Amino acid sequence: MTFTQRHLLGIEPLAPHEITTLLDLADQYVALNRRDVKHGDVLAGLTQINMFFEASTRTQASFELAGKRLGADVMNMSMQASSIKKGETLIDTAMTLNAMHPDLLVVRHPHSGAVDLLAQKVNCAVLNAGDGRHEHPTQALLDALTIRRAKGRLHRLNIAICGDIAHSRVARSNILLLGKMENRIRLIGPPTLMPAGIGEFGVEVFDDMRAGLQDVDVVMMLRLQKERMDGGFIPSEREYYHRFGLDAEKLAHAKPDAIVMHPGPMNRGVEIDGTLADDINRSVIQEQVEMGVAVRMAAMDLLARNLRAARQPGAQGVMV
Amino acid sequence: MTTILIHNARLIDPEAGTVSPGSLLIKDGRIAAMGAEVAVPKDARSIDARGACLAPGIVDIGVKVCEPGERHKESFRSAGLAAAAGGVTTIVTRPDTTPAIDSPETLEFVTRRANEAAPVRVLPMAALTKGREGREMTEIGFLLDAGAVAFSDCDHVVRNTKVLSRALTYARSLGALVIGHPQDPGLSDGAAATSGKFASLRGLPAVSPMAERMGLDRDIALLEMTGARYHADQITTARALPALMRAKRNGLDITAGTSIHHLTLNDMDVADYRTFFKVKPPLRAEDDRLAVVEALRDGVIDIISSMHTPQDEESKRLPFEEAAAGAVGLETLLPAALRLHHAGELTLPQLFRALALNPANRLGLPQGRLAVGAPADLVLFDPDAPFVLDRFSLRSKSKNTPFDGARLQGKVRGTFVNGTCVFGDL
């Protein structure tokens, strides 16, 4: 199997076999991460810079840990506080960083397409850690790994994605990934939180949660941002919870062994019932966090191999 | 003034709707004679067109020249040279400068700068409200006296309908033309793309194409109220067309334009967040583009403009949402419009009706036609000559064209303003 990408900017450019390659490697890293000695050295000597233009705790920590476990030198830059405030443009920031010769650049940015733009200007491998409403590829990959390990396969599953689809990069990446792997995707949410033209994505759209959850294998909940709760997109938090919050009663419409997922951080009592989220028989939310580190290790490993290969003339992709 | 005979040309007459081989005689800045057989005075300088097309020069309504305020993006000199190279003989400038052209004093500055720097005719528009803020109307009477040919707040839609209705009523009493930007300001707020599959896939904040129809419907209702002379700057969606047709049929004094970019590109052209394709309103779906082309052919839409909007590299090399909107178009207007001719969608006379005759008529100008006695504002061009556009070859100071690297056909061989050759080696 080959993985030929130079960057991981989104799920859109990935071929199904590349997704499988990455997930297979991530499985190996799950095993490594469960050992007492968690050190690998495939990124030894490489420099990883985490640039977060938008606040993040979990994703940044996950990328940092992934890099460190594989031996990279990791640096975190919190960009909300620095040069952007001084008026430096994204491209200037990129050029400045590029001059420091990083090998892996992990970027989160509040605007769609910003990571693509940055990737055009640097010589290293760029990983998109979330750009605006566009994509969040490592989240979709860790979700895929979680599903594959829980369900034993990543195809022909009925998967419901529920909540604020319109503003969610997690939803977009998941729709693309799960579609490429030939699953049936249902989107559930109020029409004000559904993007235009979504019907053309090869998904089924529901605004009734019970109907949408009927016989699904996987329920993916999305986070509802606080600023969307009051009157703008939905009437109120409590009405949202009543109609679209996941609780045991609504979940009863799904298959008896359906798993519950959430990218975190959760709003307990808004999009998901707290008890349900903690139910280890149904919720795989903690596993998602664990898979996150492994998937990011795999992604950086593969990109680093391609980077090294590209630095030696004549090479095309890597064999795994 | 010299006497010039252009012979062996294909004369494009948008009034008659004909393309006919013949000659044209320029004398004292005017068209003195034209047709298959033209008597040649002894002192005439003769130019062999070698079968190229000779058409009235383009009258481009809605050009942004960034003086005052942002001269590093475009000056009257650079815009004028670009216009001449593009066969545009009259540019009608927008008042959305910094500061806005909203007083007779700033308008006089524009007129003076234009006269000393631009090789083509420059006619200024003025803002409809002070500072384009939509609160108080400008001195429409004084501005008319100072030479304003139309009044517009450009892409700042006047939200307050009471303010707009008064401005329209006042403008009507003076016979002033008001140019609106039909767009519902609430719905289109913050949008960078047209809503649909593409915008959703790219995660861009988007506006429904319906916002245009809502804006147009509102303006049409105000026209019924006030009877003002009105021109919609850009109609770009299919859904706005029935309202426009109805308004025209009901005898309102309304015309509509569209931009060359909406006629030749669609939303998919944005591809991987290419900011040179970010314009205002955003590029539409292909169905809308086709509907607009058809409306142009049927005369529902009257005018094609370049909507020339220079932006420097810094304001474009940003994430798509943050990047400035607008594209330069003076030099690419004609070759891009000729795509419609080569695609069989519009004839050459139909094109020049929308590029020259209709805009001139709307502004009450004697230009825009091939007629004896009309000013000799002309463009001589080879409609078939192919080339690949290199944006750095453009004469505009700003190079933000969506046609960079595009294969185009149509080269201007000469541009005449008032009988004087301002571009080309003729």
C-alpha cells in the first residue's frame, strides 16, 4: 500500500487505500502507546512546530504528544497572542517559520483555506489541525479508527452525524471520509445548522432525530458552539436539547450495539446527556482521544517518510 | 486635427446590428463618413485595417480608479493606459474611493487628475449618500453641475429605505441617474461565496443567490414610488431576471448591467481558494451564468461592465474570507467578452450594444455608435488573435485578474479617442 501525500490538508485529496494505510499504521501505534515504554524514533532529528491560530487544548496536546513519542523536537506556538496582533500576514509568518527549517508544521486557523494557503509557501510537510469550517482531517481519521476497532470494519455501516453540521469542519471531513469508505451517512440537525446544497453530498438529511437514528450503527454527536445557542440559529439551549440532544430514549432508536461518539469538548445537557456520555458500554469518547494520538503519530510518520523520500531525488511515495 | 481613413475593415454597427466590410473616415475628431465606398480626401492618412474589426469604443460603467486614497493600487494614468489597451474609450469611475467622492470638491479633484493623466475619457460618478454611509444624501445638484454622470454608493447598500426613497425622489427631480447594487444587506453580510455545494464543501460563509432578487425587488418598489432613473450595477442570478423584466414592461426607467466575470466564470472557478476569483457579488453557479448570458442576448440585461477593481497582492494573499474582493478588468474586458462571441452565444453587434451603445445611451452620451457625426471613439481589433494572458503584462498597477494563464482570443490593434490614436502602432 502506498501513501503519496506531501501534506495532510484534508480528507478530500486522500484515496481510500491511503486512508486504510494510515489507519493500519495507527493500529500499530495504539499498541505502542499502551506499552510502558512508549518511545519510537521515526521522527528523531525532525522538528515539529504546532501553530495554533485558534485556541485548542486537546488537539494541540495530542499532536505534541504524538510528536514527542516518535522522537521529534516539538515546539508549540500560540499564534493568537503573537505576531498576528502585530499585523503580520499569514504568509509572512509562514515564510519566517520556513526559514527555521521545520519538517512538520501542524496548523489550526479560524479561516477556511488558510492552511492550504500556508502549505503553498513552505518546504515542509503541513498537517491541517482544523481550518475554519473546511476540514479537520486527523479528527475524521481518529473517528474512523475508533469505528473500525469498535465495529470491526469501516464500510457498509449506517452512521448518523448529529448537530451543527453547517459550522463543523469535523462533519465535513467525516462526511468525505466515511463516504469514500462506502458507508451510509445520515445528517441530523435543525435546518438552520445544515449547509446549503448538502443534498448533493450523497447523504440523507433528517430534522427528526428519532427518525434519523433508526437502525444506525454509529452516532456521532457534534459540539454546539455557545455563540450559536441563543436565538441566532436555534431558539434556545433547552429546546435544542429537547429535540436534538442525545439521551437514552433517542438512542433506543439506533441499533442495540450502536456506539456513541463526540469530538469533544462536550456540552453535557446540551447536545448529549451526561450519563450517556459516561456509559462505557455505549460511549467510545475516551477511545477517540486515545486513537487521536495514534492517528497523529501515523500521519506524521507517513508524511516524514515522504518528506525524506522527496529530499532524495527520484522517489515517489513510500511502501508500508 | 488630422484626417484618417481606416479602410479594409469590418465595421461593427451595434445600432443596425450589422457587420459589414468597409472604410471609415475620421475628421476633426468625428466620424465624417463610413461605408463600403468612402470618398478619400487628399490629406487623409490611410490605415489598412487588414480585415480587422472596427467598433465603437467601449463605455465601461463602474471602473474603480484608486485615486484618491490608494494610488499604489491604481492611478488615473495606469487605469487610462489599461483602458486604452483594452479598447475602452470612456471609463465611468466609481466613487468608492478613500475618501468617497461625495462633494463637488472631491469630484473636481477627480476630473482634474483624470484630464491631466488619462489618455481616454473619464466621467466620474458621485456617491448617493455622504461617505456612502446611507444616512444623508449628497449635494446631487452641485455634483451634477460639477460633472457627475451618475450617483451610487456602490457595494454599500443603503439599508434605510426612507433615506433611499428621499434620495431617489430628489435625484428624479434633477433627472439624475442612480446606480444601485441589488443585494439584501442582511442576507449577504459576511459572505465570501454563493451558497451551494461548492461553498459548503470549502466551508466558506455564503449568501443565497436570492439576496440579489430581494435587493432588486426592494429597489423596484422604490422606483414605482419615486419614478427615479435607475440602473442595477450587476444582475448575476436567474432568479432576479423575472422581476427585472416585469419592471421594464411596466415602464419603469430601469436598466441593468452585469460584470464580465459573472458572464464568463462560475463559482467552481474559485477551486482551491483562489482569491483572484473573489468578486462582489460572489461568482454564481453555471445555471445562473447561462441565464444571465441569455438575458443579455434578449436585451433584458443591457450593459456589460468590467467592474474593474484593483487590489494589490497584500490584500489578495490572505485566507479567502479575509481577502479583498474585486478583479481588474479593463484590459481583459474585450477578449473575455469575445469568449461569448466565439462560443456562439452573442454576435459581435450584440456584444457592442452591451459594451458601447447601451451604456452611452444610458448616460446620454453621443459615443457608442458608428454614425456620421458621432465622436471618433473607436477600437480596431482582431477578434480571433489568440494569446495566453500573463497578468504581469497588464498595464494596471494591480495585477489581480482571474484570467491569468487563460487562453483568450481578441487583440486590440488600435484605440482612438476623439479621433486621436491613444493605443496601438497605427
